[in-house]
Amino acid sequence: MSSSPNRLLGVVFGAVYVLVGLLGFTVTAGVGFIDTSGGLLLGLFEVNILHNVAHLLIGAALLIAGLSSVPAARSLNTTVGAVYLVLGIVGLFLVGSTFNILAINAADNVLHFASAAVLLAVGLGADKSARARA
Amino acid sequence: MSTVTRTWLAFAALGTGMIHLALVISSPLPIAAVLLLLGVVEFGWGVMTFMRERIAYPRWVLFGALLPILLWGLLTAAATALQAPTVASSLGLTALGLATLLELFVAVVLAVQLRRGVDFSAPSRMPSAGRYLTGLLIGGIAVAALTTPALAATEAGVYAQPHGEHSDSFVPRVGTTDTSVLDLPEHPGH
């Protein structure tokens, strides 16, 4: 696994997002499921309950794919990267609006864009010679 | 060239491409057309650079990185000379300023590599997975930290966010003379 950037990234990002999802619950006491404003993780990144759940699900998916095989990790990294890119763009419109069901703030947008960039770069660019090998 | 460096260039291209695309809706038509073309080419080149092992035609890429800066400069100079400042001011400073930083990064890296005589036909060198991911993470965060505020500063970003945290019912809409929302309820005692 340590020789495949996609599997390594899947496992690391997956574990981090699961951790972030769990930690998010420590700052969202009293925050509603889709409240447009929530608690601040690390004093910077705004989250609500739905956002925490999303982090847990995405993290679990990345982790499982990373532990499975290179093709699975590549596909999921690329897919999640594309989703984060769209979320980053949509997030610019959601900040401060009544549709902000994920309680996204500006710091969240930076993190989503950065995650998208890394996931897409690795998903599209790495492990190209290991198409079918696990 | 290291794969990390090549990926950083791709990140910068994605960032500047998105900034140019975000400026399209707020610009006059001729400028919007140029921005659209630049944005699509830059974003496409960025994605392609993720997927390919090497950078083809580096001198053209270097020119392409400097071209938006040159065009912005010429537009501002022309607007000043013709005393029509609104032509260039529609573009604002923050978004294009940050895009310029990203373009300069690409240009400087390519210029240095060309000067050193790096063989661009050879595939980029892949470091160990750990170093590769660390390098990508640093580059991704740096480019995102520049691109996100630039996008928010564009008209698309400004339109997207209501001004301040007030609810719409409190703030009278621009252009209306309806101030009934500011009327206080009746209170006795006067």
C-alpha cells in the first residue's frame, strides 16, 4: 500500500475525514441537522450535523477504497475529487445564504478546493502503470 | 522535472483558469470572450497536466502563462489612454491580482527549468509516495488559499453572497424608495 500514492492518499485522507467527522460532533452540540450556521472546528472550519455525517461517509469510503485495491482507490479519489471541486464552487454561493445546509464558511471552501486538487491530481496522475494490479 | 513540480504547475493553472471563468459574467462581451477562452484553456491544460507524464511545448506554456498578465496590462493602459476607465475597472484588482501571482509562479518555474536545460521530453521523476503526497498537499493548500478569496472577490462571488448578515426583510432593495420596512410599530406615550 505504501508504494501506491492512490491507496496511501485514500487511507490517509479517509482516516483524517473520519476523525474530522467525529471531532465535528464535539463542536456541534445544540446545532441542528441542517442549520445554516454551526460550530467551528479548530476555531476555523464551520460544520453542522449534516456536514459531520458527510465527512464520516466520505472518509469511510476513501478509507475502504484505499485499503482495497489500486483501481478502487484511483476511481474513488477521482470521483470524490470531482465532487469536492463542485462543492467548492457551489460553496462560494452557499456561504451566508439560506440554502447553506452544510453550514459552509470560507475556510471550508479553501479546504474543499485543496482536497479536490490533491485527490484529482493523484487519482488522474498516479498509479497509471498499475491498472489491474491490486 | 519532479512530478510534484509538474503538479504544482497544474494546480496553479486550475486556479487561474477558475478565476478567469468567474470573471466572465461581470465583464463586457469582448473581454468576457477572451476570459472564457483563457479560462477554458488554462483549466483544460491543468487537468491534462495531471494526466500526462511531461509538459509538452514548455515555451508555449510559458508564453501562455504570461499572456493574461500582458493582456491585462494592455487593457488597463488602453483604458487610461482613452480615458475610459470603466473598461478595465470592471475586472477589479483582487481577482486578477491573485491570478497574476499564480501565472507568475508558472512562468518563473518554467523559465528556470528552461534556463537549466531540463529535458522536457523525459517523463517527470516520481518521488516516494509519502514525499509526493506531502508535496501535493502543500501545493494544493497554497493554491486553494489564493484561489478561493479571488473567486469570492469576483462579481459571481459577490452576487452569490448577500451583503452582510442582515436578512432581506431589513435591508431595502437597491433602487427602490420603499422605506416601509423601516417604519417602527406604534407605541403609546407621545
